[in-house]
Amino acid sequence: MFFNNVFYGLLTWLPNYLFIVHGFNIATLGGASFIIFFSGFVGELVGGWISDEWRARGGRPNQVYRTMFAFAALFTTASIFAVGYMKSPIPVVALLSVALFFLRWCGMYGAIPAILATRDRAGFLCGCMNLGGNIAGITVPIIVGFIVQITGSYFLAMMFFAGAGIAAPDLFERDRLQPQAAGSPQDSGHPPAPTS
């Protein structure tokens, strides 16, 4: 779950980045963090509403989610890439707010188990997805710490986040979302009958 690489990386290292690189004090750091992550909250609601409306008007799950995740990855990656070159704090906060707004569209990954799996397997698939996301939460702060320690700069850390944003839709593109119909061999738990 590459989008979790970006989210957990920003969640753990963003305050330090704003403090060291852009000289934010405690007051401005708190306000900026609120703006950035509140944008993510709004983005998750807006993304969910758009996907529901699209599907209600006849959009196929595969089309809706693949398009929205690709769109979110594009804007997230471009915003974070631009942050690496910004010197002024106001554009940095604005770009990170845009990044979080679109990044949190990926919260819709939680809808995928109900589409891909049958009722008796949806919980397990959801657990596996969350396991992958939490592994990112453990490893990414360590990786970013090594990058900053070795280079003495946050620039390559931002490029690492941008690279994760590019990779986010790549794995998703490998599989199509095909809902399992009730009564199908996958639903019954039995293998499909051999064909001659």
C-alpha cells in the first residue's frame, strides 16, 4: 500500500520538516499541521462522495476506483515533488494541503474487500490490506530518518514520497475489480469444476 508510505511518512516527519527547513515555531507549526491534515479529512469525504455519485450513475467499480486512485496519485505526487523545490513556507503548506486532500482519496481502498471478495472472505482481505499499511507505518519513518541522517537534507525524503505516490496506482492497475457473484465457485469455497 504505497499511499500509506506517503501518509505515514508525512504524519511522522512533517512537523520536523516544517520546523527545521522552514523555521516554523510551535504556534505556526500547530496551525499549519491542522490546515494540512484537515485538508486530508475534507478530501476523504469529497472523494467518497464523488465515487458514490459516479457509481450511482452507472459507473463500474473498476472504472471509478482506478480512475480516482490514478488521479489522486498524480496530484499527490506533483504536489510533493514541488514541495521539494519550494523555499517559501506558505506555498509549502498550500501544496502539502493539496497533497493530503488527494492522498486521502485512497481511504476508499477500504471499499475494495467488499467488491473483490465474498462475504466470508472480505474480513480477511481487509485485514491483509491493513497489515500492509501498518508495515509501511513502521518502516517508512525509519527509512526517512536514514535518508535525512545520511544526506543532511529533506529533499531526497520528499522525492521518496513522490516516488511512492507514483507507485501507488501501479499495483492497483495490475488487477481488475471483478465482484464475486453469490453462488459462484469462489463464493462457495469450492474450486471451479474442471473443463474438458
